Amino acid sequence: VMILISGTSKANALHMAIEEGINHMWTVSALQNHP
């Protein structure tokens, strides 16, 4: 799985998807369950 995020305005989305826990507000964070 590859997540491509471009632009500085999306830095928060990347942070929430990778660094924080799984959250229903950031659906991309569900990829943390992927093996």
C-alpha cells in the first residue's frame, strides 16, 4: 500500500494517518491495521 500525499496543506493528514492512533475522523488511519 502506498499513500501519496502532496502539498504542505496535507501535512496534518499525513501526521494523523501515520503517527496518531486509528480514528474515525481520519479514515486513512485505518491503514495502520494493514499487515
